[in-house]
Amino acid sequence: MKHLLALTCLSIAGLAAGMASAQMTDAEQIVEEANIASYYAGDDGRSAARMLIVDGNDNRQRRQFTLLRKDVADGGDQRYLVVFSRPADIRGTVFRVEKQVGEADDRWLYLPALDLVKRIAAGDKRTSFVGSHFFYEDISGRGTEEDEHSLIDTTDEYYVIESTPKDPDQVEFARYRTWVDRETMLPMRTEYQRDSGEVYRRMEVTEVETIDGYPTGTEVRMEDLDSGGYTVTQFRFSEYDVGLPDRIFSERSLRNPPRDWLRRD
């Protein structure tokens, strides 16, 4: 009995030690892994998305689009193409991103009603994406090197990271905090603060599914706490490693989207 008790104690101690060693303490490493989990699943990916935009007066708009993404390097440069199919007044609108780690991303928006390709200036990356509460920067992700990161808390479920901008003149926030799920490494909540510490903007992943072996946020809510408005985006039919060709992430695809690669309901 004493021998069994001793073995049990040793097993518990070993399990506890293993759990302790699995706990991450480097904020930069946590942020990098969270970035990869959120934006780099597979070598490429495709999703059909529905967006519900609700303003502070409960007026509602809907958007529907397909998002295509291909990695140039894991954790590095990427290519994005977002093609809108509904409603009718924005059908054919296309958003294209050349994400360049360590440099300013290149972003373009094609407006079919005007037959106009608009370059999204670097200073506009934190403005509304097609009238929603998401910013252009939210779609392809903020560069991890643009902020200083510190681990301020570790709970049973989350790593809590506080990030402050290296160039505060380029953003509207003073800092933001992110709750990273310790099991999936997905950022589950991000709260943006003013200098006073007041939270004015919040992102939450409200649904997660494992798709092709990758934990995936399938519903995301972005709130503007000043106005009371919010946007909910649902990602459906998501799939990874579909073999997207390089040619579809080109200037030509702004006016002529690759219809063979677009998901339809």
C-alpha cells in the first residue's frame, strides 16, 4: 500500500511538473504562435463568409464574400483575395492584400460601380472595412513586430498579453490586451484601450471548430463600445491546403476574380 501510494504521489508530481514545463512565459513566442494559429493554418485556405453589420440604432446590413489566402512563408508574407457576392450593390467588389512582414502591406480595393481600383494607403489600414466594424488591418492581421508585447497574466485557460504600439502616432489605440487560448493558441478576445485605460473596441471569437486538423474561429464579433454597434462574421465551408495557384493573387483578379476558386452557397 505504501509502495502504491508513493508511486501515485510520484505520478502526480511528474504530471504537475510536465504541466508546469508546458506553460509558456515568453510573450513574443506566445504572440508569434497565436499569429500563426489565427492566420497561417495550412499552406493556403478558402472560406465563405457572412457578415452582419449592426449600428447603434439597430440598423442592419449584410455582406457575403469568399476569402482566399495563400502563404509565401509560414509566419511570413501572404497573399489575400476577398471577393464580395452580396448584396447586389457591392457584388464584384474585390479586396486584395500583399502582406509583407517587416514592411507596410500593399492593399487594393476594386469598386465595380466606378470601375476603379483604389490603393489603400498605409494610414488607412485602421479604417472601416466595407462599412463594417472590422478594419482593413483586421482581415490579414497586424504585424507582430509593430508592437511591444508583455505577458501580464496566465490563467488555467488563457495567456493574457498586453501590447503597446512602437509608433503610437500611426494608430488610434494606446494599448490592447489579448486573451490567447492555451490549448489552441487562438486569440479569443482582444480589447483596445485609450490612454485612460477605457476599452472602446472589442473583438471576440464566439465559435471555434477544428477543420482539417486546425482549430478555426468560425464566428467573430467586433464591437464599437462607443456607438454600441457591432459586426458578426461567420466563416463557413472553410478548408485548407486546397492548392490555390499563385496567379489568382494578381492585379488582374481585381477586375476578373478567379470564379473557379470561389465558394458558393
